[in-house]
Amino acid sequence: MTQADAHDFDVAVIGAGAAGMMCAIEAGKRGRRVLLLEKARKCGQKILISGGGRCNFTNLFAGPEKFISENPHFCKSALRQYTQTDFITLVEKHGIAYHEKKLGQLFCDDSSTRIVDMLETECKQAGVTIWRECGAENAKKQENGFLVSVGPQTVRAQSLVVATGGLSIPKLGANDIAYRIAKGFGSPLTNRRAGLVPFTFSSDDKKRFADLTGVSADVEIRLRKTSFRENLLFTHRGLSGPAILQISSFWQPGDSVMIDFLPDVDLERLLKEKRRSQPKIQVSSLMKEFLPARLASKLMNEVSELPEIGNCSDKQIDELVKIFKLVNIVPIGTEGYAKAEVTVGGVSTAALNSKTMEAKEVAGLFFIGEAVDVTGFLGGYNFQWAWSSGYVAGQYA
């Protein structure tokens, strides 16, 4: 097909995920002729698998402080223009039942397919054309817009929106096309790494925590000035669970993390009280009142044989406090993009207009969603960024 035979649209959106569909809907509502390109057979692949199949579609507490970026202020405008309340209103309009699980996390009562169906319905009502199993291969600028190669076909569009996500979960087809397009147009990238991802143990820590696979605990985990209070889960390779996923987005190779396995317990005070009131109790028995037995026993292995609590010295009590509340771990790495929920980093926000998501140096080119250097915490925040950034681009593309 020659350039003269190209399919003409006002807006071409590459990637029919959360951000891409939202952008297509909004641009379509403005009367724009929109083409939404999706290389998979189904739209919204990440939506479908999210939240254990129930889609944690937003968070009641979504605010700029819940996002990571080289420019922490960049996300403010989009989040203000399209809020979690706006998306909840859309969900309610379509009669989708939902509930708050914890910490403001909103999930569908039913299947996550309801969210994809809702977005596809909105696309249809907005007159959006969707090409499935049609992945964009490259894009280039021309005088009046862009040319996008889609297999043997060529698409011509006035505006181009890149919503192809990051590198996380390659089994769903994740690739680096957003970064290749950005480079091709001279838009800078920040360093990228796997985020919201389990840690892997060093050989020493594998021995240290052997036989704890499947054990979980409510912990506080800290990395420098950042801390999270969530559950931790031991795996056969290392650590997972919400607490680990949260802190992993801040972790760099070589960093150590500090874990408090008894975040609600003033352990020094407790042990000294028990020394007075229940001097015959064994420390190991006491610890098993607060922690899973296997975990309590494993941590106790790090201290020499203790007498009954009534015979423990202040020095021994100090040692116990460190063993249970100041557990230092240096992960050898992470499970990588295969198990990561997001990619930290991406198209630099320095290259984008925060009010429109348009590239400052390339008129008509937009980057949205996970492709951009804005990464949310665990708990629906990344979906809210997708809705907000997609909405904003849809007003201008």
C-alpha cells in the first residue's frame, strides 16, 4: 500500500490498554476520527488479569504523593483534571458493582471483564475504530501529521498517541516500542527497571530463611526514608507480598531493606514487663503468640540459647529487639519484568507538557500511561494514572 492509499484518521492511538482506551474515548467524544490499534486479540490485557481477575481499578486516596517520578510534580495536573471520583462515576454509570478491599483499593465485585466491556462500549459510542491483532511497527512524522506502519498497511493521522505501556509482564506482549518511538522523535528516556516486583534472596539469606515458603506476616518495611506497612510473604526464591512490592519500586541493586516483624509491639517494654510478671515463660513461646511459629523459631535461631524470660539480661533483651524488629536484608535482585506489575521510569516528563501529555518538541505526539516516567504505588494507583493521563491526552489529541 502506498502513502496515497493510507487509511486516514484524525488520531491514531497505539495500545488498547487502560490509558489508550480512555484517550480514544475522550478524543472520539470531541468528534475526532480515532483509530485504536491493539496487537493482541483482546483489548485491556492487563486490566483482565489485574486484582486476581477483579481489577483494582482505582484508589480512593489517589494523589500525587502516591507516585514516583524524576519530577514528582508532573502528575498533579492530570490527576486534578480527571480524578478517581470521575472514574468511579463512570463505573457506576455502567452499573458495575464494586467494593473497597482495604486502604482505599476499589475492586469489581464481579469480573474485571466488566471494566473492559465498559471501555469498549464507551469506545463504540464515541465512534472509535478498533483494529485488533494490528500492532504498530514504527511511526514517522510528515508535514501534516504522522504515518504509522501496521503490517502491510499504513495509517495517516494528525495526532499520534503512544499508550503501549512498559516492559512488565512480557507474556502479555509487553515490549519497548514506546521507547523506540520516543527515541525516534528525540524524546529523552529515564532509566527503567522492574517495579512492584518480588525480591530474590542471596544464598546466605536463602539459608537464613530456609523452609519459610508460604509463611506471611504483617510488617513494616523501610528503605531510607520510605516505609510501608503491609503483609510480607516468603517464597522459595525470596520475598513477595504487598510490603515487598511497594518497597521494590524504590529499591536499587545493593540497597538493604529493614524489616520490623512486630510493628505494633514495643518489644523492649513487653519483654521487661514479662520478666517481672511472668518470669517462667520461655521467650520462644512468647514470640509465637505474635508471629507464625515457623517464623518465630527461625528468627530465634539467630540468638544463643535463652533462659526463661525472668533470667534474661537487658543486653539479651536488646538483642531480641534487634532480631525481631531490625531485620536487615540485602536482596540479590528482583524477579524482573516477568513478575513485575509495572515499569519504573520511561519517557522523561521533561519532554512532555503536564497539562496535555503532548511532546514539547513534536506537535501532535503524545505519551500516556505506563510508557511515561510516572509510576504509582500498589493498590489501583497505576490504573488511575492511566485513566487520568489518557483523559487529558484525549482532550487535545
